[in-house]
Amino acid sequence: MIRILFFASLRERLGSAEETLQEYPDSLGALRAQLAARGGVWSEVFAGEQRVLAAVNQEMAPADRALKAGDEVGFFPPVTGG
Amino acid sequence: MHIEVRVQAEPLDALAETVPVFSGNTAVGGVVSFIGLMRDLNQGDAVATMTLEHYPGMTEKALRAIVDEALGRWDLLGVRLIHRVGEVRPQDPIVLVAVASAHRGEAFRACEFIIDYLKTRAPFWKREQTADGRARWVDARSSDDSAAAEWERKS
């Protein structure tokens, strides 16, 4: 099982802050593709023009990052702090 | 060495929070601080309030990693990095970066480095409410990416 969190404009567009997946692919990139394949707004967010950043266990992670049971994956738009 | 990294929902008293970075350390020869304030105008629209969201847990780790990288690059005697979350109004301090060192050069460079990296690496998002009642997420600026990339080049 992995836990997925969505932040800021992503959370609003997807209408979801958090979900858990019992079955999950083996990499972060494959997870993005799986979410995009849900269609509708999921496809717009995960296969669209705008950048979506990702963190695994609270550290920025690239698409080839492997996923394992218990991981926390965060998806969010480019950051705007400071 | 004085290090403080904090995210807070309470108002930030930026001037009072700067003092502990040098107070009591007689080796400090200079302090440079940056205070980021909320403005009342963005992209031509009057902004009434702004709400800062973050990723609890990751935010603190990301801020600490940025401070650690600064400590690796320069000889510093103190760093305080404090960021607001929640609702802010024009003139409210959003972020304080305070850096102490023996000489000014290190403190100036480290302070700018920390705010430049924070702008592209720390998971905060601003949502603004305009004076005419609209709400919108603030877009990331490409000039912030350029500033951070310039430090990558110097590493």
C-alpha cells in the first residue's frame, strides 16, 4: 500500500487531498501514467501542459524513482513560497 | 553556531526574530537579513489577503536541507529561517532569512542563496484573494528558477 497526497491547485482540481492505493506500479513515472489513465481531470493534470512536481517520502523525486510499500507520494504544482 | 528553522501560523515579528542569530556570540562581525513582505498588488490587481499552504513535514526537511547546503558553502556563525503559513495581509512578513558571520561577504551571499533556493525548493503555495472578491493560485515565476540555477552553476 502507498499513500498519495495532493496539494494546492492540484488538490482543488482533483477534488481530493489524499488517497491510498493497494495496488501500485513500481516507479513514480508509472504512477503518474496510471493516474493520468483515469481520464477527465486526472488526465488534464497528469498528462497536461502544466508541470507537476513529485516527492517521495517528503523529498523531491524524479520519474525513475522506485516505489515500495509504505511510501508517501506527494504531487504538487511548482512552489511559490518566500 | 545558532540554527533555527521554523514554520509558523502565528504572526512573524521579523525584527525581534533576527536578534538571536548574533546575540551573545562575540565572534559575529556582521548580520544580513532578508524579510519578505506581502504586497497589495500582483499582476496589476489589488490583493486583499493571501493564504499560504505548505506540505507539513516536507517543508521543515526542505528548509533544513537548504540551510545545511549554505553551511557547507560558507563559514557562518548563525542562521535563522522562519516562514509564515496561513492567512496574511499586506505588509505582513512572510519569511525571515537572517545570517551571521565573521565578515559581511559570507553573510550577504548565504542570505541571498537561502532565499533563492527557498523560492524553488520549499513546498509552499500562495493563494491570493483579490480586492474584488476573486481567489486564485499564484503562478511560479521563471525568474526564480533562473536565480536558483545561477547558484547551481557556482557550486
